[in-house]
Amino acid sequence: MSQSGMNKAKITKFINNRLHFIPLAILAVWTIFPLLWAFSSSFKKPAEVYQTPPQLIPTDFNFANYMKVFEYDGFLRFLLNSIFLSVTTTVLAVIISILAGYGFARYAFRMRHILLMLILVPRIIPRASLIVPLFTGISALKLLDTYTALIITYVATAIPLGTWILAGFFKVIPKALEEAAQIDGAKPWQMIWYVVIPISLPAILTVSIFSLREAWNEFPFVLAFTTSSEMRTLPYQLFMLQESLGMQDWPMMLAFTLVTITPLLILYLIFEKRVVNGVTSGAVK
């Protein structure tokens, strides 16, 4: 092969090996640019947002918008509500998902595959269509405007995905490890606690992150099942912010948005590799 032919082959191979970066770059720009624009605008004054032509970098960084967020009446209560509901939901959802996933992975009861498929039905149905029947049931139980109603609905929506991920992970754990523990006199709960859970930490962490994310970002249920301002969470208050401000203070609203999503972004950055490993292990294995 001539030198020019070899050079063309190298160039073709170089291009082919890097073609997959094109859609990834487009997706990265599509995802990151709105965040960069929101971050930039959160430091602007309200009039600068409507400046023509628009500028990505503010002429003068204004930290007053973030001060308004933290000094906003009731912000601490909204933050604590979000933390309490998210943490409580995550703990309960993970515990139930571990037990359910272990049951589906280890016990060969009849119709288990059909049941495992049916538990995903609540995630297939649009959440808005569940509000009316859930509202009727919660109202009958006199749980409207309570943490209990939100925790029950949050946990119920987090369990299906958690069960699927953990069932797939538990299924590939060698039974010999549990049999050895059983020979040593371990009870079922001890086998789960001392054998299964330590091995399954990546998958459990993944389920925890997903459950925490869903509870933190949840909006339709808290909107439908609560009425008092004391029960509001950060996403709910973000929705109500424009009405409460009485004007479109976009820099302050964007600052509120970034404060709301920052905890989740930090969690993803810290545990990103483990979350990916947990998802792929539960799906592939």
C-alpha cells in the first residue's frame, strides 16, 4: 500500500474511532448550556436579563439574589421539609426494596416474574392520572396535609425501580455464601445483613440516590395533597415563587432553582461511578 493510501486509512480510522464523540458533545452542550445560562443570570440584576444582545457573563456579579433566597420568608422550613421527606422516603424505600428484591431473587414462588413485571405498572402510568384516586384514598384516611401522606406516596413510587435493580443484583450473588452462613447458624435476616448487603452496596447506593432524587424533586403529589404553606417543599415553593413575588424577578428565581438542585448535583458528582456500576450490574447481571 502506498504512503498516501496508508495516510488515508489512518485518517479514516481516526475519524471512525471518534464519531461517537459528536452526539456526546451535542448532548453535553444541550444539557450544560441551560445550566450555565441560569448560573450566569442568577448573578445579574433583573434588567440585565432582558438586555439586547444577551450576555452570558454578567457585567457585575450580583450576589444579592442568593441573599434573597436564603433570607426568603419560610426558606428554612421548605428546606427542612425537603430534607426530612427525602431522607425518610429513601430509608423506607431502600429497606422495602432490599426485602422485595431478595424475595424475587431467592424464592421461586409461582408467578414471580409476572409480579415483578406488575410492580412497574405505577411507573408506567402517568403520575397525574394517579392523583385523583390517591387523593380520594388519602382524604378518606384523613391524611391530607400531613407528612404521612407524602411519605406513603413517595415510597410507593420509589419501590418498583429499587426492587428491579436489587433483584437483578441479588440474583448473581452466589448462593454458596448464604448457605455457608446458614450452616454456621445464621438466620435469614443475618444472612441478608452480614452477607448480601455488604456485597450489594453499589446497587443499594444506586437505589438510594434514585429514591432521594425522586423525593427531592417531587412536585405533583405535594401540590395535590397539601394546602398549608408549612408543608411546602423547595420545588413547590419554586412553583409558587412567581406568584408570591408579584413580579418576574428571574435572577432571584434562577438563584432559587440552583440552590434547589445543587444538593442533587453534588451527590451525583460524588457517587457517579458507583451509580453507573449499580445500574449496569442490576440490569445486565
